[in-house]
Amino acid sequence: MSRVTLLALQVLVAVVCLALWQLLSTVPVFGKILLPPFFFSNPVDVFSQIVKWFSSGVIWKHLGITLVESLLAFVIGSAGGVLVGFWFARQPLVAAVFDPYVKMVNALPRVVLAPIFALWLGLGIWSKVALGVTLVFFIVFFNVYQGVKEVSRTVLDNGRMLGMSERQLMRHVYWPSALSWMFSSLHTSVGFAVVGAVVGEYLGSAAGLGYLIQQAEGIFDVAGVFAGMFVLSAFVILIDFGVTLVERRLLVWRPTVDGRG
Amino acid sequence: MTTPTAVALEDAKVAFRLGDGRVYTAVEKAHLAVAQGEFVAIVGPTGCGKSTLLNVAAGLLKPAAGTVKIFDRPLAGLNRDAGYLFQADALFPWKSALDNVAIGLEIKGAPRAEALPRALKWLTSVGLGAFANRYPHMLSGGQRKRVALAQVLIRDPKILLMDEPFGPLDAQTRQVMGNLLLDLWNADRKAVLFVTHDLEEAIALADRVVIMSAGPSSRIIGNWRVMLPRPRDIFEVRLDKEFHALHREIWSVLKDEVMKGYAQSTQAAEAV
């Protein structure tokens, strides 16, 4: 299938869905509207709400705050995950001692931490960053840990036979291997950074996309809720696209499944 | 003694502790000396511990008994005089072919600007000058072996240890690689310890062929000098009458061990 047909079909899916939504929420079928506007709104209202946000400029502030929170959560969570992942992988004793606690904290649904973070860090951005960090940290941590532990035995022996010191092994073997594992989880961890930020905002804040959605919900403004969801989706897709670009640049050495390499 | 011995294994014994606590003796009382400039091939049936012996010479494994001497000095830790060519892919997948070769010099502290041109020269001498920027996954198995060869040789090790380096390659590529190896070796005649399961390859390449018995507790059971003239061409040397005579003679000994090794490996499988 050519790119154009594919794109056309993809657009068609959206058009059909939106048209159905619009029809069912405005035109009565057998004297009854199947999607009552109070619960489902309609695409035109949702779209005009989005246009209003962007034309008045209110949305930028909220987008900016969510973006900053996500980025901070991602950077801090990744840095922590890389450091601790490396440390645990190189010190099996430490890993063994902390193993049950790591599992315990990771098993905890992170949402329950949100009120605690709000208490500790206030309603500003840092309580959301903290929530995002707890999500990102574990993804990166497990991947880096795995990456360092699963360095190919032969590659490691080769490094040693070529005369690498422990520090050089770290730099030329362990580090790139761990990074490649971390980058393979980049999409997931960036996604979770956004989830942490938005959920945090939803549960208590004064700005951000999550706040916008929560506010709309509070006054039964269904169009506003849907509009917030669409803006959020578009936001995540844009970030994901950025991640793909970064990934392609950094992982050129890796074979790709579809043979693009 | 005119030439010093590059690698000397004296009564080397290699044993592993198995998961259930038993001790498995891979190699027993191995006595092996490789003189400077000598090309020695070790041939044996599958699982006879020939790679194990090579790892002992490399310092990657410690012998359970006996001594390892490198240039008449007992080996402690890794063998710093040796370059090791692995059977499996051992290139750094995140480095380009050029960087993979240059790393050998960079480790020693050579600045990058100095290492890169020399790496390119080595890549060219293994026939891959045009592939410098490719990553290992973009190269064929034979090309990867060439890069690995350049990676090892750029450090100019005094001893070359090779563990079935051409094992994973197809028959034609193996012969081409064999000739390339002989050409490069001819330039400065390092001491080589070459492990293979292919007797023909061993005779075609080496000055001396050492035969090991089937494991466990395998021993070195034979030692033949290959008097074929050098420089050799692997394609042609196989047609030589002397080559055939030697092959027949060594095979008569090796055959029994191969059958024994095969019988043991199938019995072991049935016992499980």
C-alpha cells in the first residue's frame, strides 16, 4: 500500500467516527437522540472549544506547565534510574538487599502517592514532577539494570582481552549497552512522564491540562472534557514524534526490524 | 634454546564445578608449547576442551593445576601479550567498523586523531576500507570477522589466540579468510594458537597440528609437524600429495576420538 492510500484511509477512519458522533448526537433516530448532548457533547462544540482556547491563548499556559512538569519528571526520573540501575547491576549485594523493597514500591499503584506528594510539595509543579518521577524511574531503572547485566559475555571478554580497564569497560561496553536498553523504553518512559504530570494536575492543581479537564468536568462541561482530551492526545503524539527523531539519531547502530537501518 | 617459547602450558588441568557440586575435569595434564613465530593448530572432537585450553592461555580461565608461562614468565591475570579472536561476534555493536578497530589503540591512550588513520589503514588491509562507517549489523559474517581481525592486529600483540574464528562462516569465505590470515601472519610471524574442529583447515594453516582426545578429561594425544612450504595458498595446498598423506595419517588417530566424542555426547543426551 502506498503512503498516500494509507494516509487517506487513516483520515477516513477519523472522518467516519466524527461524522457518526455528530449525526448521532444531533439527528434523532426513531424520535430519539442516541448520544444525548449532555453526556456526549458533539464534535462541533468540542472543536469550537479547542479553537476558543487557542485563539484566546489560555491553552498555552496550561500546555507549557504540563510540558515543563513532564520534562522535569522525565529528566530526573531517568537520571535516577540510570544511576541506581548501574549501581545495582555492578553491586549484586546491594541489589539483593534492596530487591524486595524495589519490588514493593514498584507494585504500589502510584496514584495513591499523589495526595502525599501534594501534602509534602504543595499544589505547585513539584508534586506533579514527583509523581512522574516515581513512574519514569522504575521503567528506566529496570531497563538499565537489565542492560548492564545482559552485556554479551563475548563482547565483555573481547574488551578485556583488548586491554580495557574497568573504567574503559564502563565507558565503552556497559554504558552504551545500558543506554540502548534505556532508549528502547524511551517511548514508554516519556509517556509515563506525561501521565504522572496530568494525573497529578487532575488530583489537585491550579494549572495544566489535567487541571483544565478537571475544571470542565466540575461544571459538567462535557465539550470541555473532550476538548482537553483531544489537546492532550495531540500533545503526546507530538512529544512521541520528537522522541522518535532523537531515537533514530542515537540508535543508528542498531538493526531495525523493518530493515530501515 | 634459540627462540623463546611464547606460550607454554605445563601439566595444565582445567576443571569446572558443576551445578550439583560435582567437579567436571575438562582437560588433564595438557603439555603444550608454542615457539615464537610458530603457528600451532589444536584439533579435537566437539567438547574436548580445546577452547578451554585457549582461554587458559588467554588468562580468561585459571587452570586448576599446572602452570601457564608466557615468554617464560608465569601468567598472572589476563595475558597482555595476546590478541584473542573469538568464535562468536565480539565487535562492539554500537561502534562503526572504523571505531571498532581504532578502540584497540585508544585503550592504550593513543589520541583519536592518531588512531583513526591507522585504523583505516588496517581496515583497508583486511579489504574493508570502503566499509569504515558501517556498523557491525550492516556487515556480513565474513566482513565482521575481518573487522575483528583488524581490531586484534592493530594492537600488534606478540601472540594470537584464535578460537574457531572462521567456524560460523561458509566454506568459501573460510578459505578466503584463511588466506588473508596467512598473508597478514607472514608479514611478522607472530606466535599463533589456532583452535579448530576442521583438520583440513588446521593442516593448511599451521606449522604444527596438535590433536586432543575426546572429553571429559581430554589430553593431548598427538603432535604432527606440517612441512608444507610457505608461503602457502590454501586453495592449492589442499591438492598437494604431502597434504593428503598427512591428512590420512592424522585422521586415522582423530577418527577414533571423534567417534568416541560423538558416542559420549549421544549417551549423555540419552541419560538426561
